[in-house]
Amino acid sequence: MENPDAAHLRKVEVCLSPALFPVYYSNKNCVVVVIDVFRATSAIVTAFDNGIKEIIPVSSIEEAKEYKEKGYFVGAERKGEIIEGFDFGNSPFSYMQDQLKGQTVVLTTTNGTKALNRAKAADRVIVGSFLNLTAVINYLREQKKDVLLLCAGWRDRFNMEDTLFAGAVVEGLIEDPLFGNLADSATASMHLYQVAKDDLNEYLKNTSHRRRLARLNLEKDIAYCLQRDISSNVPELVGNALTVK
């Protein structure tokens, strides 16, 4: 591929917290990749791998209750734990049930679904995790639009695992000269990933959310979410629901 003119390079940015989204989101004609590695976006990718029809992400428990009363399967998580009265939380393993195949599922989580709803005005909104890393990179290269990698973080604060995934995407994108306009946040995220990528589990062992999940005996979830490229699905937000083509 020929090197494109600098004026036509696609911008790649990483928004390290949903609280910063209004600052970064000045161009609606972009693809926003919502990232919540532990565990919402990993669970969403897993759900589609296991035959779920669509997922409706909602921000509040109140909205989730309304769907539950209408008979939907509803996943609800806060602080890493399942909310009482709902069907499951945001563990990827919860979405491997045969009874969910072909179903519409509603999901609310501490961070991920809120980030999805903040981003919904963008031209395209997709879901990224290490599980579908290469599929996400290929999707973005095909779209040829500016890219905004939105880290869900933890309650609007920075976290390490989402930033590492953003860096992995940046590393993959820059193989295409079109994506040569990197913001400082993209460069920093990529450098961080390059330090960590040989052993993500070891690199993340002392991070805050990793410790939080470990206290809840969710090491199995952590190991699952750090697998790379076990899915070719790229869930996309269409209207109010996530689907895959």
C-alpha cells in the first residue's frame, strides 16, 4: 500500500476514561471501540460466540428491572458481583448456556454498558476484547475511518487492562500506513502493551481490578478474558442493541 498523504491519515485516539469522552468525541464520523476487558466486553463477545441473538446494554439497574418484568433474560453486575433478582452477572461463562441461544439478553454492568451508551451517537460503535483482538483490528482497517478506543475503566477512573487492549489495537492498526495519525494517548497505550504483551497475566497481577476480582474468586474469569483471538465476532451497536453480522 502506498503511503497516504498526511492530510488523509486516519486519527487514532485512546480515551482513558468515559469521563473524558466529551473531550475526545468531536468527530461523529468515527468508529468507537468500547473496551471493558474485565469483564463486560469479554462476556458480550462470548455471548455471540455461543449463539445469543442480540444484547441490549442499559446503564441503570432500574432499566434492567423493567426488562426483567417483561420476561427478558437479564444480566446485572455491580462491583463485580451479580445483583440479586437477576439471571446472571457479567461473567463470560454465564453466556455459554444453551437456553440463551437465539435469545435477546439485557445487560447492565458497573462500567461497560455505561460506556456503550455514552458512545451510541457515533457513526459506528463496536465491542472489543482480547478475545476478538484481530477481528477488531481487521474491522477498523476495513472501515478506514478515524478510531476512538474508549476504555470503560473503573467508575470513570483509569485502569490498566482496558488501556493494554487499546494499545494492542494501535499496534495492529499502524501496520497500515493509513492509520498514521496517532494521538499521544494511542502511542502511550501501545508502548505499555509492548511492555506487557508477552505475559499479560503476570503484568496485571497487582492491578486494582485484577485484585478486586481475585477477592471474589474470579481467577477463572480473568484467565479466560486474557485469551487472545479465540473469536472472529465483532459485536456492533445498531440502534439500542448489539448484534453481529
